[in-house]
Amino acid sequence: MYYDAITRHGFTGRIMLRTLTVTGASLMLVACAGPPYGDYGAASDQERHELTGTIVSIDPQERAWYVDHKEIPGYMDAMVMAFPVPEKYWTDDLAVDQNIGAIMVADDEGYWLEDVEILAD
Ligand SMILES: [Cu+2]
């Protein structure tokens, strides 16, 4: 389909293809990093890790924070990812660029943040 666009529309098609590819990649990234929904804490095999990072964006609709988090040694590299936050731990006091500390909890169903605190710069 994309190939057809190139042959029929030449240069314009090629630009369009490039745009589509970039958009596709971004969408995939969001999909992969998206908050896993489910019952928080329903599974029994929880892992807990201390996490520090910086708030990149806030999505009240999905009740998720996108955090540029530091490495969690032996568990996860530093990266930007979305963390769902159970209602109980959600706060409207956070803002983009704030540094936070939190506990990342993970189980078979997904992962989320608890006990978020704002850290000094
Ligand atoms: Cu991560």
C-alpha cells in the first residue's frame, strides 16, 4: 500500500511514507509503553523497586504519569515510560519537570507507582 503511494505519487508519496513510518513508530512506542490496565495488586507475586525520575507528562484521563526514570539496578535501564497510578496514590500536586521518588510495583498483570513524593531538584 505504501509502495503504491510512492510509485503513483513519486516524491510526495515518499515524504508521506516517511511521515507514516515515523508516526507508526511513535504509536508503537506509546502502545508498548502504555499503562497496563487491570486490577492493581490482584496477583500475589509482587516485586517492589525504588524509583526516581522526572515527570515528563501527566495524563489525568488515563491516570498515568510519564516518567523519565533513572536506572533501577538489576531490573530496568533508565528510560521514559508511562506508569499507571492507582487512584489511591494519585495526586494533582505533581507537575512536569518535577523530580519524584516512588515505589514501582510489578506483578504478572502489569506495573504501577505507589507512594510518590516530590524530591528537591
Ligand atoms: Cu522503565
